[in-house]
Amino acid sequence: MKWFEMREKRREAPAVLPVVMTYQTVYARVELPLSAAEDLSGAVWLQAEALSPFEDGAYAVGYEILCQTDEVLSILVAVAAHDVLEAQWHEALVARNALGEVRIDLSALVWAHVVRKRFPRCAQGRWLVVFRVAQEQLLLVLNEGVILGVRALAPTASDADVARETMLLLTQTELSDAGTAGLSMVCFAADVSAGDVLTNFGENLQVEVFSAEIAAEWFAEGALERAFAKDATFDLTPAFWLEEARAAKRRRWLVMGGSAAGVLWLIAAGALAGVPQVYARLNARVSEQLKAQHKAYAEVLDLRRRVSLIERYQDRRFSALEMLRLLCEAKSESMTFTSLNYRQKQLLRVSGLADDTSEVYALKETLQKDERIQEVKIQRLSQDPKTRRQRFDVEILFPVEEGVEA
């Protein structure tokens, strides 16, 4: 009985942990610069838009980092149409109240996990791994256990289709940095003859025969283990499914809250009807607490106003004396100020006499370097006909502080 119950649990696992077959998606292994990790989701969506043949807004995107170097992120990206996901998983997840609670995984990632676990030799060197199972026909090139290339076909694909896709995948691998030198091959199928189609691609071919039941068990276990793996992040759940799940959760909370509120109202009504004096005492106590809290709140506000006033008073950077010191340090020795008009933190106007126009421009440049000043304008610069000196008017503007009164 225990063995039968374990088998039944394994068969239910794919329904609880949904997986989409790779051939039902549009997929690619892409490489992005390491800097893309700052906004990886946005960078992947840009890649998916170029990859997707579907209408905008009619597909979901899933991705997972395969490996990372000092410069590059290698990512498996898959795009699936909403119609495919809807037909397979929406009703099942809603019925199990699991919509938005579980990830929708990809079969290629599940099978890669199964191979690394059950056949550790495939995690070393380069391997062409072919699965000819009832759900799909999948070709993976693994480099040190990491997916280097993927091709997927429907379960009804012919041997010729498998041979063509194998040739394309090997050609793609040959053009990559890893190459196909030393490539080993293994084929997992229910019949040893299923590997005949691969004999033309190399002599070191191994065929692992396993039944459809064993394949289903391995796949269910791999999906379950990936569901709890920290580095497994692939998820093809459409965004509007997540919103639907959140809306359903809000409705449940609303119903529960309404029911709880109804019960509380009945209890309160009974208490008020039976013991009005208790309610009066509670009301008086609450009023006292509110008054006490209001008093404390007012004290806090008054304290904050005082602290703010003290801080503004202690900040002497914009005082008239500081501005006068700034002008005296910036002016030349021959320059004379004749008038000064200052509105704190707003405007400073100064007039005076200088021997040469260069002294006025030097004054402007020196003042403009001060971080407290936003802009310095020379309003007037002309020569006095009597003294032959340069009369000038300079206007200094300060940054406007939002929310602070001048």
C-alpha cells in the first residue's frame, strides 16, 4: 500500500508543479553583459520581444540564469503564448487554489536536472543528451552540466525531424566557444532502436532504455526538486494570472473580514443591549485614551517645531555677516562697495566701484564657486565720467528651498 501511495503522489506532482513542454515555447540561450544584472528582467524582456512571434501582450516570458562569468550572464529564455498556458494549466491551478502560488517550469530545465542527478558523468565534459519520451523529443547539449544548446520537437516528430534538429544543434555547438570536440552522446528512450537515428553523428553513442512509467517518475521528481531549489527561478506564469490570483485572495479576505465583522457586530450588539453600563464605561475609557494621545501628539509637534527653530537659528551660513564676509573675501583690494541690499536666502544686491572691468568679472567668478549661491548676474557695468572708475551692480541669487519659508 505504501508503494502504491508513493506512486500516486508522484503522478500528481506535475499537476501541482506545472511544467510546459519546451517544444510548445519559443526558446533561446542568450548571453548578456554582467552589468545587465542590475535590471535583468527588463533586459530579458527586450530579448523576448525580439524572439517572440506572438502579438504584444499575448505571451508570457520565463528565464533562468544558466551560468555566470566575470563578464557574461548566460540565460535560457522561453516565450509561451497565453492560449497554450491557459489550455493546460489555468483551470487546474484555479481548482487547486494554486494560481500564482507555484512556478510554471520548463521541461528542458527539469530534464537537465534529472540528467545531472541520475547520470553524474553527464555533468563532466560535453554531452549531447536526447530524450525521446511520450511528452516530447528533446535535445540538449550540456557543457560541464550546463545547458549550452536546446532543440525540442513534438512527440510525433519523425526520425528525419530528429536527425535534422540534431544536425542544427551540433552545428550551433561547433560554432560556439565550446565546440564539439570530445562530444559524447546518450539517448534516453523506451526502445533501443530509437537511438539509430543518431549513429551518423558519432561513434560514442549510448542508449539508455527506460519505460514511460520510469520517465514520468523521474520527471515528476525533477520538477518537485526544482520547486524547492534556490537557483531555480524560471516561471512562465502570465502577469494577468498573478493579478487574478491577487484579486481572488482579496475577495477571500473580504469575505472573511465581512464574516468576522458580522460576528463582532452581533457580539457588540448583544453586549450593548444587555449591559449598557459596561459600554458607557468603555466609551469613557476610550475618550480618556484619545485625549491623552492627543495631548502627547501636540507635545511632539511642539517639540519638533522648537527643534526646527533651533536648527534654523544655528545655521548662520546665510546670515548677513556671512554674506558680508563672503563679499570682502571675493573682492579685489581696489574695489569699493557703495551699497548692499540683502534678503536672506533669496537675493543679495551689491553696488560699488572698481578700477577695471576684469575685477568685476573676477568677483562674479569667485562668488559663483560658492555652493550656497545659485547664480551671479552683473546688472550694470559702466565707467564713471568723473572718476574714470567702473561702476557696477551685481545681483546674487540663492537656491529656492521647497517647503521652507524665506
